[in-house]
Amino acid sequence: MGDDRQIELAFPRHELQTASAYVTHNGECLKSPSVLGAGTALGRTELAIRGIALVSSLAALIFLATDRQTRSFSVYTSVIVQQAAYSDMKALVYSVVTLGIAAVHSAVQILRCLFVASSMKITPSSTFAWTIFLLDQIMTYLILSSAAAAAQAAWLSEQGSDAFSWPKVCYLFEKFCKQVGAGIVALFLAFISLASISAISAFNVFANIDLIE
């Protein structure tokens, strides 16, 4: 009791509260992971960006998956009916699949941010933090690859290719191509959001790695 009284007299109460944010490791005084980890502001930022990733993924998914246009062409005395759909282009099919996966991933992570993080502390460099980081990285690269493939397919549809004798088709299916363009814009927005999330996940894993080794 006497020692506690002397410590309290030597250090004001607010200094004692500040000192409680430090832990001793191998004889050194270090900040605890809760101080340098994802704080309230960073948690809110992560939640907001994950929300943007979810909305943009769903928007791109709806734009591409529902994109269809039917046109009739008169050839002499015959009428030819043709339909353009996203399933006619393998790049768009791949984009729709990856967008569905990314949307599910974003929804699960939003639920984790809302409920799991509030009841369970995520220790930096823990298995759970590494799992989130790796999943975010995988989703980012999947969306990037699908966005690049969809953009290339859209470019060939708009411009054609003389080398491969591929004709331009967007002047025939203008509505279809415009909706594909809107989907690609939302797709790249989803990629930017997921890339930002990956940076936050990397920070959560590597920010305190030197302190806990």
C-alpha cells in the first residue's frame, strides 16, 4: 500500500492512465497493439469503403447480368432476329462470376466489422488478421483481372480488329454496349475500393509486427 501511495503521489492520475497504454516486452516499454491498431476512425473508414465496394460490385453485377438487346434485320425478303447478351462474351461471364464472389465477400466483411470486431479484439499479425488480409488481396486481384478482361472485350466490340477480321458491333447494339460501359465503370470503382481495403488490411497486419516479435 505504501508503494502504491508513493507512485500515485509521484505521478498524476492522467499520467498513470497514459502509462497503462504501454506494455513491457523484453525489458522495453512499448505501445500496446490496441493503441496502434485499427482505431475507431480507421474502423469507420474500413466499414465505409467496404460498403462502397459492396454497392459498386452489386451495381456492376446488375448492369452486366441483365444486359440484353434484341434487334431485327431485314435481308432481302427475310427478317433476321439477333440478340446480344452478356453470356455471348466469356470476359463478361467471368466478370459476373467474380463480381458475385466479391459482393459476398464484402457483405461478410461488413458483418464482421459490425459484430465480430465489437466483441473480439483482432490482434495484429494474428491468424484472423492474416486471413482477412489474404482474402482482401485475392478479391482485389480477381476484380482487377475481370475489369481488364471486360474492358478489352468492350474495346474490341467498339473498335473491332482488322488483324483478326473482327467487325465492330456496338453500332448495331448501341444500348447493349452502353450498359456494358456502365458496368465496367462500376467494376473499376469496386476494384479501387477493394485496393483501398487491402491497404487497410495490410496496415492491420504489419503496423505492429516489430513490436510483437
